[in-house]
Amino acid sequence: MAKVELKAPIVQEISELLDGATAAVLVDYRGITVDKDTQLRKELRTNDVTYRVYKNTLLNIAMKGTPFEALSGDLNGPTAIAVTKKDATVPARIITTFDKKGEMIQLKAGVVDGTYYDQKGINAVALIPGREVLLGRLFGSMKSPISNFARVLKQIAEQKEA
């Protein structure tokens, strides 16, 4: 069997992983221990993020013609990929939080909702709160003026009664 035939299923697996994904983040995992990597994988898995290590050439082949093709330039050295089909900021946020615990892992680049971000950009994306937090802030900011208006009306009514 030729080498190309052996690698075709892996390229197909990567293509299926990227199909319909909202975000893909490349990670340099040099220096991380097996124990810490297992913890990271568990945390990513509980947040519906797929984290895998593939050969850079196979990732490059699978990314051709997809919105993730821009990541091809960042495929150098040891590379893992974190992919999600749900909340687009989750992979970057979890990996950045994990990195702050003193691990030797860092983001290389990423594509979030079809937009390419280099290392600096993907680190900025990681600072964006999750969807639920953003919705809570939105509703809180919408509720605040209404609550203040209701308090003012109540105070006016109390003054007129007195």
C-alpha cells in the first residue's frame, strides 16, 4: 500500500473535523507534561472542543480550500489543533487560561468565524467572555435604565403622597 493511501483516511478525518467548525486554533505544546496535557484535553472535551495532534503536512493538505487555509503559514514545529463547532472563543480562552497556570503551551494562530488571527490577535480573542456572560451583561445593561426609571417614578409618587 502506498504512503498516500495510508494517509488519506487521516486527511479525511481532519477535513470532517473542520467541516462546520466555527473556530480552529493552532497550539504549540512544547514542554507540557503528559499529566498536564491530559488535564487540558479533559477541560477542552467538557467544553465540546476537539483537541488533536496531527502532522503539519496532513493539516496543510486538509485545510486547502477551506476557511482555515490561512492557518497553513503557521504550521511549523510541534502543532496541535483545537476545533469547536459551538462557541468560537472557547478553545482560545481555555488554552490561554491553562497557559496562565504556568504551563509551557501557547497559541500560534487561529481562525474564528472565518477570520484569521495571528498569535497576538488570537490572544485578544481569548479575552472575550463566553456567550452566556455576554448575554448576561447585555440584559443587565438593558435592565439597569428601566430599574432606575422605575425608582425615579416611585420616588416621585412617594413625594406627591407626602
